[in-house]
Amino acid sequence: MTLLPNYLENGICLNVLANSVQNAKDCYQAAEGHVVLGVLTKNYPSDEAAIEDMKLYQAEINNAVSVGLGAGDPKQSGMVTRVSKVIQPQHVNQVFTGVGATREALGQHETIINGLVSPTGKVGLVNVATGPLSSQTTPTEVPIETAIALLKDMGGSSIKFFPMKGLAHEEEFKAVAKACAENDFDLEPTGGITLDNFEEIVKIAVDAGVKRIIPHVYSSIIDKETGDTRPEDVAKLYEIIKKF
């Protein structure tokens, strides 16, 4: 099983949530495999239950599993590390302070691990205090370049910029994208991304010169009745990323 997400030639890969193995398969097919499917540790009562279920996903979608926290919940950091060690997925979502432990647990450098940093309202500065304890303290604002260097030190692959609230932090996002491009680092915009603002958000990262981009599109394309991510919407997003 391959450990690297199946990026398009332009370096873009989608990230959407999967509500079941069948939903994951449907979304995987809708994006012709250029997607990682988020499965959240928060939805499982134990490590064992998560591992058992995620193995079923792996078998059906060629390991295109993204082990998730659940709305960036720092309390899930340890569970994400433990589950990822066993699963060896293509993608892991992690709070800033959990990246080093996860890379060490994985024992390889191919799986993409993002590190969650948050907007501060100040262009060029991000909050890295997103861990279980640090998120309860005063925000720690550092230059985005410093956050990238720290993540590289820990074995991280990308910046997860969350919660973006769509384009509410557009100027901050542009600065993050510029820094990722200049420091050869991946970027994962997350939070409030919809079919309407998706193209504009991805374009900002592409125009900045970011080599690999994994935009997360979650609640806006989930069917409220079933809880499933709508494969037809994934297909629409896929058509958009193929344009670049």
C-alpha cells in the first residue's frame, strides 16, 4: 500500500470526510483517487475500535485514509498518534505539538503529517498553541516562517491553517501561502471552505507557488440527513482542481 497521497500532477489532492466505508469508496471514485478520506478518532470509543474500522477503509480505498482529530480537538492528539502508528495511513491530522510524536511513531517519512496552526488576526503571525495543554493557555503567536521551521524540525509535512472561516482571514492566508512556497512546505487550508469559495482559496495557494496543497472541504458538502459526504459534490471539487 502506498503511503503518499495520490496528488494530481499539479500537486493538489482533496481531503473530505467519510461517514462509512461505502461513502469513502463513492467519494474516492468521484475524485478518481485524488483524495484522502478523513476518518475521525473522536468517533471511536477506543484505539482498537478505530484501528479495526480504519483497516476496512484502507482495504477499499488503497490506503487513502486521513486519520483525523475531529474539529481539531487537541484532546485527540495522543489517540491519533497511537492509531496512526498501527494504520500507517497516507495522511495524518495533528495539533502542532503532536507532530514529532506522530512522526516517530510512524517510523517513516512518506506519510503526510500536518501541524495545526490558527489565524491570529495579524498578517504573518500564527498561533502554534494548539496542543492539549497549550490550547488552554495564552495564544503563542509566532512568525509563519518560524512555525514552518519548527514543524520541519519535528518531521511535519504541511501547515494546516484552521479555522479559516472561508475567506475571513484572506490576507493572513496569503501570507501563509507565500511562506509555504518560499520554504518548500505543503499547505492545507481548512475551515469554512464551500463549493462557492473553494476555487478562490485554492487559487491563492497555487498563485503563491505552493507545490503541494490539500484543501479540506468538510461540513459544507455533507448531507445533513444521512451524514454522508455527497460524492457529486466531490466530483465538482475534482473538476475545479483539475483546472489548475
